[in-house]
Amino acid sequence: MISLNSIIFNGMDATRIDIQVQLATGLANPDFFIIGLADRAVKESAERVRNAMNALNVPWPPRRVTVNLSPADVEKSGSHFDLSILCGILCALDILPRDALSKYIIMGEIGLDGSILKTDGVLPASVWAKRNNMGIICPAAQGPEAKLSGLTDILAPRHVLDLINHFTGVHPLEFPTENYSNTADATPVGDMSDVYGQAAAKRALEIAAAGGHAMLMVGPPGSGKTMLASRLPGILPDMTTDEVLETSVIYSIAGKLPNSGLVTHRPFRAVHHTASPVSLAGGGSDAKPGEISLAHNGVLFLDELPEFNRSTLEILRQPMESGKIMISRARHNATYPANFQLIAAMNPCPCGHLGNAALSCTRAPRCAEAYQNKISGPLLDRIDLHVDVDAVNPWDMKPDANTVLETSAEIRARVVAARKRQLSRQGCVNAQLDGAQLDAAVKLTSDMTEFLNSAAQRVGLSARGYNRVKRIARTIADLAGRDEIIMDDLIEALSYRPTNRGKYGVKL
């Protein structure tokens, strides 16, 4: 019996799969059995492997071939087991050396002509192999992807014959020399100087960027909500090395790793309101990551928030608190990181012109209340910043020649400085502060505590909302370069909480 290694990812956790190949002794019908819990793609490996061996002019053994995928109770899905199964059979036929291949994680889809095709999950498999002192055999097209983990023992053949020639010494494979450019994974972002007026919304967006806070913008159509949100990536700090690798691993598992290689820019996932719960949370037959995880270390933008299905929106509640999303399916349980920054936008009512006597419909304000009630109170309570975005004054559309609008670079400089203060002080952004960390970072005087307590009691702030006010105040102070929070910071922070129905009626 020949035993080789492959790998399967259940969420961000890897399960090592032992590919056991046995050729029955004596002559028998040349049947091919793949046993163990597996999907259709794995079962179909038998025919792909048969045809690949024919293309190699390797006669199929006139014996029964049994391939066991162990552990048998873990469902295997995908076509990346093809290469390891074929290698196991070639080892059993003494064409490939068993001892040498047992030191590698082997993954790749096999074409009918013996070519080795691309498959999902090479980057996380390479990370796993490095941590476990193993090498990896993967498709040639994904050799550069495997290099991104820092692994040095990589074989990236284009064809099964290349692998045979390597281990028989005919033509050794070279270490992959191609490199990713790491420059093409970001969509061009507009500049904040293009946004006229909306000083209050810009200020709130800067606070959101500095502290990693969730934000909801409410205003009529054409007021610039989407325009503001789309410019958020331009004022966010660069990703750290750990964030780049972690985010890239998620994209590799999802089969969405960009041609540029690593995901080096913070993701900005703009989800359409027709999105299903599975597309947002992740799942399906193979429990792939959804938009929540694809926005990890970046931004999840939901425009037209009330138009989303309510059950879809409720999915956000748990990952917004925990920073991860747990997917439970009949045959899969997966946990993916989901440390995203939610930015949402909505009209105040279906027609969008609540408060404008010239344009609003005859059903206002009753239609507005029903429209806004599509969003649950618990979800709204988890959003730090609630901002009214008024229609732009026509006179602001062409500012005076002496008016200088701040660029994204100028705002980003303040955001980066504020983030550095947070990371050096507590090791995380202010939006993630909780418990003892929050108490240590936010020290209020007795007057400020009395003011905050009175305001919280008067407007009915929840305990969660109370702490979010403190986090926002901490971010405002960091933007100003202050170690201590002052009363003005607390007052401004309170102004961003939905303490009343406000101009557009949004409430908890």
C-alpha cells in the first residue's frame, strides 16, 4: 500500500488527507475504486487519471486499484486530489519514488492529456506545508503563488511527465522563478477633493477610517453617499504584512486571488442589495468564504441598506461583534475571519425625498417609518457612526477659486497618524476595544462621566451604544493628537449616535 499527502481546508483550518493506494494482488478485473466521503468531482478523478495515464503511455495495471481518502468521515471536494491520486498509482507501479513524494503536499487537477491545471487553495496549503516542514507539489501556473508563503521546497510541473522526469533525474524541475507584480489588485480610487460640500460627512468618514468604525449615511438620492464611501480606501492605512497574507489566504480558498498575487490593498466589497444570505456569509456545498470574509481587513459597503432582505442583514450582527463568521452546513463546518469595516448608505424613504415638500410623496412620513423599520434595532445599535447627508447646495457645486478642498492624501496622513497611536497604545484599532482595554484607553473625568451617564439615561443608550460613544471619543482625540479625551470629544461622539429620530427619522 502506498501513502501520500494531500490537504483540504475547512474554513481556515487544514485537514491533512492521507491518500492510500493499493493494487490488489493477483489478476482481477481492472476496476478503480475511490472510497471515503467525497463529492462528484473527486469520484470523477478516476476517469481523469485513467486518461492521463493513457496519454503518458503508461499501461493501466491489470489489477483492482483502490484509493482510500483518509480520514474517511471528512468530506473531500474539488479536483485538487487528482495529482496526488495519480502520483500514488505511479508510486505503486514503481515509476515514482514513494519516500521522496511522501515529504510533499500534492495538489493539482489533471487534464485528460496529463497536464496539471490550476486549483484553489495553493497559498494556504503552502503556508501549512511551511509550518509543518514539508514541501509542496502544485501546478506550474501557481508556483509563484506558493512562493508567497516563503516556502523554499516547491515543485511546480506543467505536466505529469515533468514530475516523472524530475524524480527519475532526467530533467530536474527548477524552483519557480516567476514573481507576482503585486500592483494590479486595487481598483483606482477617486480623491476626496472631488466631493463638494458635505463637510460633516467627510469628518465622520475620517473618524470611521481612523478608528475602524462602522458607519451609516442617510440622505436623499444624489447627495454623495456612494461617492463618499467609494473614496474611503484612499484614506485608509496600508495593510500590514500579516494582514496581506491572511487576506490573500481567504481569496485563495475562494478561488479569487488576483493575477497580481497577494491582496496588497484593503478589500472594498460593494455588495448589491439582491445578494443572498449564502453569498454574504459564505457556504454552499463546499463552504466557500462569502462577501463578509472577502472584506476581511477591508471595507464591506452596503448601498440601499433597507432594500436588502432582512434575514440577510441579520447575518452581519454576529461577525461585527466577534470578527469571524461561523458557517454550519450538513457536511461542513467552517470558521472564517471577518474583521471588516461596515459602511452602509440608505435613502430616508422609498422615494428618497423625505422632508422635501416639493419632491416627497403623499405617503410621507408613514412610508419612511415602514421603510426604516426594515433594519432591525440590534443591527443599527452595532453601527458606531450615524450621519445625515443632506442634498448638496447648488452653490457648493462650483466652489470659489480661493476654496481649497482637502485631498485624500492629506486626510490619510491624519488617519495613519491616529492609527499608529492606537496600535502603539493598545495593539488594535479603537473599534475593537472592549472590557479592560477600553477602560485603560478611555479615561474620563468625573464631569465627563456625569455628562455621559446623564445623556445615556436621557436618550436611552444601550450598554453597547454607551461603549461605542467612548470608542468614538477616543478616536476623535487620537486624530487631534491628544492622549487625554476632553469634553468636546465626548460631545462630538454623542452627536453620531442615533439618540433621536433626527432629520430623516432614523432611530433605534
